[in-house]
Amino acid sequence: MKDRALSLVVFIWLSPLLVAQGAASPSHFVVLKQDTKVPLKLVNDLSSATASKGQKVQFTLVDDLVANDRVVASKGSEVDIQITHVGRARWNNTCTVIEDGWIQFGQPTIRLGLEAPIPLDEETKQVRASDDSRGFPWGLVLFAPVEAPIIAVLSIKGAAENVGHHPPSPSPPAGCPVKEFEMKQGAISDYYVKHDVKLLAERFALRQ
């Protein structure tokens, strides 16, 4: 009886040590730092004339994404970014531009299987803080280039309320200066890791 009681005491005393040994130590983790630059390459041509709200646009990583010398995501890995709004180019009967084409993207993430997805942002923390202080709405909006003397001023919030699933734009009459937004295959867009992400090191290979 005395031996059994002693065994029970020893087990209870050792249990916290066993739990601590089974848990991953800080050295078993890597941290992908906030504002790590993540260039993405467009896989296919994109145009505001044919794009649609909800469409997923495919990009790939330009370089390996590395944290503490571990390759978190390999070069060429796919990243899908959803289109949240599309503005078609518009003009009137006299070819006066009402609005050039534009596309608004949602927030992209890099998915890593068992690990939590890595959120990306088109701006660094410092730039986001500056935009927030000025009351800018969130969302990456890409406009068709506007040539002088035409100056386009667009309220993103107001435009978003009036944009839904629009049919593709017809071709404007010859000579109209209206432009759809276009992004060519292979175009590079820079994104940044939105916040620190803690990852289990053993799931990722060392960089060669």
C-alpha cells in the first residue's frame, strides 16, 4: 500500500514535467515578420471590361517566402485574390469620359495546409496607419491610366454601392479616349505580411 502511494505521488510530481516536455519550445517555432515583402505575379491577363465581382484572380509567388531560414512557401506557389468590385469604363454619346475602368481586390492570404493562413496587405503597417488617420476606405483599387487633360476623381465607397455583376463593356466608338483597366500576364504586384505569424518550424524545410 505504501509503495502504491509513493508511486502516485511521484506520478503527480512528474506530470507537469511530462506535459512541458511534450509541448513545443519557443525554439521550435519560426516567425514570419509583419511587413515582409511578398511580390506576386499575375498568371493571366486581367481587364475591367471582362472581370466580374467575386472572380478569383490567380497569382504566384515570385520568390520563396522565408522565415528564420525556413521556406514557408516556395516560389511559384499559387495565391488567389478575389475581386470585390469592378467598375466598367463609361462614356456618353459625345465620347466624353464618365468613368475609366477600375478593379478592387479583397485581402489575399497564403494558405499553408495545417498552419493558419498568412494574411497579406497591399500596404505596410505604417502606410495603413497613415491612411486610417485620413479616413481612406480599405481595399486595393486599380484604375486605368488617365491622360491629361482628363482628371478622374472617384469616391470608392460611393462607386462600390452602385457596382454589381455588370455585363462586359461594349467597345467604345473609334477615337473615344475611354480606357478599361488592364493588367498583363506576368505583371508584378507587391504585398506585405499583415502581422507577425508564428509557425511550427518542423513543418518547413531549411533554405538550401
